[in-house]
Amino acid sequence: MLTTLNTPYTDTRASDLGWALGREPLPALATLDLELSGATLQLRLLGASHQVLLEEERGSCSETVACMPGSSTPLPLGVTRRIGAWEYEFAARVEALSPEDFAGRAQELLALVSDHPHGLAGVFPGSPHAFTALLAQRHDGHVHWRTWHAYPQDGQLVATRTTVGVRVPATL
């Protein structure tokens, strides 16, 4: 699903992004509710990027990647946490692209996400390449989502990848 967001950027650079687990739902500009094999997932576009809410019989999880005033947790490159019976894994990277490469990558990602039944993308006013996009799936008992946050003025694309699932004990 593709939507135009009627709000200006509140995080204007990749370095403004922060990360948090367990935040309450923040006001959303657009949402997509999904049922993925027993897991309820809500993808949320915020004025300050994204939030994902996951509910399952084993518990719940809330991930927020956004410009959050008062937050002191910058966007980490990687995190692994135990949340009840779940293992939560998060990874992020920032790509610096030339204007031509950025425009092509933005078009490619927007087409991928907007045409996917588990995808939500929002384009900010002022540039067709200023967007936040989320894509979710369930595979092998785990819920996965990827996100992209585009900053065309700096040629930066922030990509995140998250996996949440029941920890499988190691066998000897």
C-alpha cells in the first residue's frame, strides 16, 4: 500500500533516528494491520518514521525507529534481546548513494513495497524520493520486517531488518 503523508519531515537526517523497544503506540499517519499465521502485526508510519506492533499468544513487542525527542538511544547497528519467550534481532545500516543511484533505488523500493500485500510505504511532500517503507512476512515460525527511511537531500537510505521468534535451544 502506498500513501502520501500530509506532514513534513520531523527527522531530517539519518543521524536523527533513534531506536526503542516497548514504547506505547505513537500517533500514526498511516497503518496496515496484518494477520500472519497467528501473529497480529501493525505497521505504522509516523511523522517521525516507523513503529511496528506485534501481538502473539506468547506476548507482545513494540519497535520504534524514529526521531524521538528526549531519547538517548541512537540507531544501533545491531541488537539482540530476549523478550519473554522470544528472541529479538535488529540490524540497521546507512547507505550513501549518488543522486542518480538514490533515485533508482527509491523507485525500486517503492514499487516493491507498494505492490506487496504486507507492505506499507508513505511518501513525504516535497520529493517523490522522501519516504518511509515497511515490509513484513512470517517464515519458519519467525516474524520478519524490513524498513527503509529515505533522505534524498543527503543521498542517504537507512535500511533496517528485524526478526522476532521463539528461541530454539541448541542441540548437541
